[in-house]
Amino acid sequence: MRSLDVARDACERNHPGLYKALTALPLTEREAPGSPVIDLFRTHGGPGLLVPSSFGGLGVSALEAVRVTRALGSASPSLAAGATMHNFSAAMLFELAERAAEPTEGQRALLSRIAPEGLLLASGWAEGRTEQSILSPSVVATPAPGGYLVNGAKKPCSLSASMDMLTASAFLPDENGVPQLVILLVPSDAEGVSLHPFWGSPVLAGAQSDEVRLHDVFVPEHLVIRATPEDPGRLDDLQTAAFVWFEMLVTSAYVGAASELTERVLTRGRGSVSDRGALCVQLESAVALTEGMARAVDAGAFGDEAVAAVLVTRFAAQKVLAAVSELAVELLGGIAFIGSPEIATLASAISPLAFHPPSRTSTAEALVDYFAGGPLLLP
């Protein structure tokens, strides 16, 4: 299938041999608990995709990242979900390199290790919490000598078993006592970090989405990223960038799973030409939505315009992918469904797109107000 071939080519350009290594394994093994897909991602240079070249990474465009994610989603929806968590965190952190306020020497030293050493970043933001923004703080930090003690939990937390660093947000008082959003960089081997079983579903089980708990975890001051007097809006801008990257990439991951189902229909020649044509039109509309969003990001879309556009992309794709999954499974037929768990695995892996925050219903009023000419005020 043409659009999937484009995605595979992007994956091969940036992570040579990864797609082949993934598809050498049975799909059920790729998607099972204990799957090796995240290790394969690490060893094939996956962590460096959105790391700028000045920090030793590939520094690809948003369009290229969307295509790579789509290819990963077609081969392993679990990996695509996990890779999204790393990549959107990396995109957020490396926005620092593009801002006038440079990271500290300690932060720069850490960021410089991510691509060369294949370090994986997990997200300790609020993704996965019912009716919460992905950017709402999920941990609490209190002052301690030389830094802060951090307490809280993230569940589910993709990459929990493989992460090298947890990125999290918290509110801390500034010099005037006013709560200020900060970003915490928490090493996975820090004392007080623990993992606990949480993900009980077989769907996306290879993403390692268990619970990460933090109990009095010490985070030194140099691993706390703040706004500065010279650039007071820095973290607000970083939040916006992180939100846009997350929604764009996570949608692309699920488009990849739907692309794999669609390609199987085409390869097997199932259904009438009209049915296959309708299926392709639906699938390609989701591809066009995500690639169009990526082109807008590459062209500099930012702020409320970008947030509204990425939510349109996400919710429109969410609806069309459900229709793609239903039609593809129908066309592939009952014998194919009965004879192998792969079709059910792929179809079920598309549904969780609806569970990622923010939900369609929680943002409806804000989007209606924005489209009517008002400000975008997400809950």
C-alpha cells in the first residue's frame, strides 16, 4: 500500500533494519507482555529521532516523525505507543535548545546523552488520567536541601520497565511565593522510584504501561527546568509544543495499526472494488490529516491555532479509524478472524486512541467557543 510504503521507507531511512527486525517476530509476540520491541527500538537508534543533530540525534521534521510512527504502528502498535511517549517528551525538552534561555550545564550534559547512549524518556505527565490534560502535574515536589523531594505516581506509564529518565511536571513557588510550573528530570534508578503491575489488558501489552511510584525521590536543582525572568513564557510554550507533538504522534501510531489492517484487505483482494475503495478513502483521510498537521508544525504553526488543529486531527481521525477497523475486519471475513489472532489484535489496538486525554467530550465546549471566534480555553 502506497502510504504505508512511504512510512516504511521513512522508518528505514532513520532506523535501518528496525522494521525488518520487528516483522521477523510474530505479531502476537510483538504485542505480548515482555515483548522485545522496545529493546529493538533502542538498539536501532529509536531514541534519537527527534533529538537535534547538535545533541547527536537525527533531528527529523515533524512530517518524517509522523511517517516513522505510522510505520511502527503498523508493525507493533505497542511500540508505537511507547515510542510516542519518548518522542513527545524529547520534542518538549529539546525545544529548550531553540529558546534564548539555554538549559543549565547539567541539563545540557544530560540531554547530550539521550541519542548517543539510547536513553529512553518516559512521561510522568497526566496522560492516562481520566478527564485530565496530559500536561497537568501528576507529582508533588517539596523543597529539600539542594533540590526537591518528589512524591506521586503515574499509571499507566509506558516504557516503565525500560525508561532511563522520567519527565514530570510539578508546581513550585517562585521567589515571590507564586506557584510556578517546573519540569523535573527523574533518573529511573533514583532511590524511591518503584514499578508496580497495572496494565491488565492484552491490548498494547508490549508498551510496558505499568505504574511508576515516586516516594521521597530526591531531584537535585540542576535537574529542575524552570522559566526564567528573561523568558517567563518558556514553559508555557513548551507545554503547548508538547501537547501538539503528543496528539499528532499518538494519532499517527493508531493510523499505522489501521494501515496494516487495510493493507491486508488489499493484499487478499477481499470484498468488492467499491468496498476496498471506500476503505482506502477512509484510511487515507486519516493519513492526510496527520501528515497535514505535521506539515503545519514544520511551517511554524504554534499556540492556540496549532492546539485546535491537532485536536481536529485527533478527533476526526479517531472517528474514521473506528470505521476503517470495522470495515476491514468485515471484509477480511470470519475465517480469517477465526484462524489467527492477528486481525483481532490489530483491530483492538485501534480503539484506545479514544482513551487518551483530552477526551472529545471534555474539549467540545472549548473548541466550539474557539471556532466561534473566542479564545481556546481547554479544561
